[in-house]
Amino acid sequence: MLKLLGAIAVLAALASGCGSSDPAPSAAREQTATATATATASPEAEAEHRFEAGHSRAVREYYGHDAAAHDNIEAEYHQPPTPATGTIGDTITLTGTNIGVRVRVTLTGLVDPAIASRPPRAGTRYVGVNLRLRSTGITILEDELDNARLTYAPRRRARPVRGVKAVCSHGFNRPVRIDVSRRARGCLLFEVPAGKQPRQFQLALEQVPAEAGGRWRL
């Protein structure tokens, strides 16, 4: 009897050891791996993720989910930025609040204006965002291009500086008019702290909130 009990104990121990070699990860291991990945994510990656989520939410809230579902001219010129995001050199198509306004906007680069009609404040500098605009709608665009933001640090954004002219401005320092099928180019000036580098640029037309406009990574 004792030998039989001993054999049963040995078999139970062997079965327990074989079960522990199962290669499938346990729920606890998966949770640990997820927590480790989250903990090791860089602050820059987390900030970018929050920015992406915030931009997508702002676009959905302004334009709705079915902006393209209606086959009429109002819906045609009430479209979210296409594509929603880009980088330097990319083109994003924007619509305005007036029916018929549609503009292809290309961010061609950044420039540090050496000469401006008014010097920046102490501890700051000007950054020019070079843009090319082409009207593809059926209505003239008349806009100050004021719904633009330049992000230079988490939760730190600058608005365009108005009334200051630089070599790259080409009239973008005042209200801009672009006739149907015409083009324009110039730069928007921003004043940022001297030691900060631009990270993101956003632009919307007319009364569309900047948060729901196109976004370029810099």
C-alpha cells in the first residue's frame, strides 16, 4: 500500500512539472509585459500619443462622423483635413466655413528670419513657417490665416504674430486673398522662446478651429 501511494505521489509531481513547461504566457505575465512597456515609453512618445488622440477627437467633434455621407455641395465643402496629418513637404487639403472654399496647403519648411519690421522680445525669436496655398474650390478665400498654432513644447503653443513683416512674408503678415484656381506663397511668423524648437504646426481656414485643422509634424 505504501509503495502504491509513493508511486501516485511521484506521478503527481511529474505531471505538475510538465504543466509548468507550457509555452503559452499566463495572464499575469501578459499584464506584467504591458505594464513594463508602458513604464518604458518615453515622455515624447506619450506626448505624441496624447496629441494624436486630441487631434483626432477635435476633427471628429467639429466635422462629425458622416460629413462625406451627404451628396451635396455643402457636404463637399465641409470636409475634414485630407489627409489629417503630414510632415514638411506634404500637402493637406483644407475647407473653410464658407461653402466653396477649399485650399491645398503645402508646408515647405521653416526659416529663421534675419530681418523683421519689428524685433522679437528679449529671450525669444521668430520662426517662419513657409507655406504654399492653391485654391481648388469655387469661392475666393479671404482669411487672415490666424487659426494657426505652432507647438514648441508639451502644451505650449504660439499664435501667429500679426503686423510684423519678414522677407519671407509675401503678404501673409496681413489678410490673404486667393482667387479661385490661383496660388499664393509666404510665411507665417511665430514668436517662441529662444531655446525651443518647433514640433508641430496646425492650420485651419476661416472660422474652423485650429485644433480641427491640418497638422504637420516638424
